[in-house]
Amino acid sequence: MTVATLTCIMVTLCVLFYVFYLPGRMHLGPDKTRLAYLQERKEAIYENLRDLNFELQAGKIPDTDYVSLKSSLEEEAAGVLAEMARLERTPANPLPGKGARV
């Protein structure tokens, strides 16, 4: 065998080892909850609203587009906030109390 063939075999083995063995041992971080996802979405919507206001003041978009985009973002924000409030009211893992019957 030539040196090039041996090198290709070693590289292939290393890649296969990395792809199939190492990612299983890597720590991927905590799982996201629905509430954490909604919090990130709320922040993104608020940032979009700030950008939209800036673009209106800079004269980049017409007033008619601003009104429609702003109302769309506000409706989305209201939906996200309502779902966040609903999730915060209900316990994530309800545990049966002393008087609960299973």
C-alpha cells in the first residue's frame, strides 16, 4: 500500500470515529422548555418592533407598511404573552397533594 492510501484510510477512520462516537458523549446543554422558547420569541418580536420604529424614523418604509407590520407584530406579541401567562399559571409538574386521590 502506498502512503496516500494509508493516509486516506486513517482520515476516513478518524472522521467515522468522530461522527458516530464522540457526539454521543458530548454535553448538549439543558433541554428548552416551552416557556424559555416563548421568552426568546418575545424578545425577538420586541427587537423587530424597535427596528421597525427605527426604519420608520429613518424614512426607509412608508407609513402604510409601518402600520400593517406593527399591527402584525403586536398581534404576535399578544399571542406569545398570553401563552406565557397561561403556562406560568399552570404548574409544570403537578404533584398529587395529601388529599389527592390517584
